[in-house]
Amino acid sequence: MKFRVLASVTCLAVMLTANPVFAQSAESTKLGDEKYEPRVGQSGKDVIWVPTNDAVADAMLKAAKVKPTDLVYDLGAGDGKIAIAAAKNFGATAVGIEYNKDMAELAKRNTERAGVADKVKIINGDIFVEDFSKATVVTMYLLPDLNLKIRPTILKMAPGTRVVTNSFNMGDWEPDDTVGTGYAQGYFWVVPGNAAGKWSLKGMEGSQQPATLEITQRYQRVGGVLNIYGKSQPILGATLTGNRLKFSFTDHSNQSRIVEVTLNGNEFSGQVLENSPLYSITGTRN
Ligand SMILES: C[S@@+](CC[C@H](N)C(=O)[O-])C[C@H]1O[C@@H](n2cnc3c(N)ncnc32)[C@H](O)[C@@H]1O
């Protein structure tokens, strides 16, 4: 535990000095109030407290395209600033989970000061215990090993959930995008649906032309082979964004066609397009 705290302090301290854009300086932030004045770098259960820079908090929420219908969870909420920014600047409902009781109380007072207490809830709890499965957006400023520890929980969330971090990635789950520039950056992901397996397709070419699609998947990266007209062809440019699967194939007249379908468990439905929809298709996982 001692080593873990030390490692956290060292890691975030290194980040603080190496990455001045992403860390909020003590001078430029309102750190507390008359009841509780936290110190930047103070120990936390699994990671020390360093507040995200205001501009970076907004950039993270912008990258996640946060909108009023979103429910944003900040894991390790500190003084509540990301949850508050989500409500105040993007109109979202937000929840911050913070282990340190004094910090959680401060965050609650900050939601009142910011006039968003009706939109932001602060939970004094542990991110590895509290349920955040209803979030549509998850924000994190933790540590690389904590991101990896929480990753399995995130990957079980509803496909399409957006995740954005300050500074640290999620190992071999490659990000969909980055936030910021140069060495100072955050990362953005969309939780992928499950597209893997062999699918029987109906409606290709607007007929009962039998077709199968075999998809391999690693996180959001997908590839596959389409078998149609008795011939196999690799699908091209395949992307999986949440439950939206998109790829192109070559039809019987040698035209490149785009397929866009939405996964729903072991079924999918969607369309084959040229510039506009040509015909509807469905798929069933075998
Ligand atoms: C680096 S700070 C980030 C604060 C805030 N999210 C921000 O970006 O400004 C990490 C916060 O996580 C809290 N923390 C550490 N371990 C935690 C855990 N297991 N559950 C909840 N909060 C935790 C710390 O107390 C600290 O306030």
C-alpha cells in the first residue's frame, strides 16, 4: 500500500511537472473553502489528488460530445470540477464518486456554489464498489494501472458509452481519439458492442440471395469475410462504433457498396447504401 501510494505520488508528480497543460496549477484554481482546504498531491485511496485543468476538463467533455441528455460519471471526483463542468457548461446530469470524505463534502459544497446542486450528485464511495453502469459518459483522471483495473467494468457497459481520460490510456484497448496536443493529451473511447461471430444475412441485393458474414473482433477493431454469390471477399473499411457496424463490399456488378447496420444482441438490421439507401438487410448470429 505504501509503495502504491508512493508510486501514485511519483507518477502524478512526474506528470504534473512534465505535463503543465493538463494539471491545474495551485494558484489558478479554487481549491477549497473555510471548512476544508485540500492540498494538490495529497494522498487518496488509490491515487493522489491533482485537479484537471479547467480548459482540459472542457476539452475532455467536448471530445465526449456531452449533451443535456447525458449522465456523466467522474470516477475519483476530487473537488467535483469535472462533474460540475459537465452540468454547468454542457447541461448534463452528473455524478462524481470520491473516496475521501472531506473531499466529497467539499465537492458537494462546490456543486451548490456553482448553482448545479440539482444536476450533480456527489457519492462518497469507492469507484471499485459503486455502480456506475448507467453512465452514458465516464470521465477519469486516475493512473495507468487503475485504468486497466477498471477496464473490464467499462467494457461491460452499454455499447456506445463514451469514456474520456486525462493523461492515461487503457493498455491495448486503443483509443478512438485523443484530446489535446503533443505529449500532453487525454484519450477517448466508445464502448464497443459485440459483433464477433458468423452471421446469416437476409435481403442482400434486395433478394433472398444467401450470404454469410464472419466477423473477428478485438475491442472496437473488426474485420471479416463476406460470402455472397458463392464467393468470399474481405469486407473493407470496417468500423464498429458502439452497436453501429459499417463496412463496404463489392456487389455482383463490381460496384462498391456500403453496409450500415445496428447490432441488437444476436440480430442486426440496417441498410446497403450507394449514396442513398439501396435496400434493407437483416442478420442473425449463428
Ligand atoms: C487525480 S485526482 C482527479 C480529480 C478529478 N477527477 C479531476 O480530474 O480534477 C483523483 C481523485 O481520485 C480520488 N480517489 C482515489 N482512489 C479512489 C477510489 N478508489 N475511489 C474513489 N475516489 C478515489 C482521490 O481522492 C482524488 O481526489
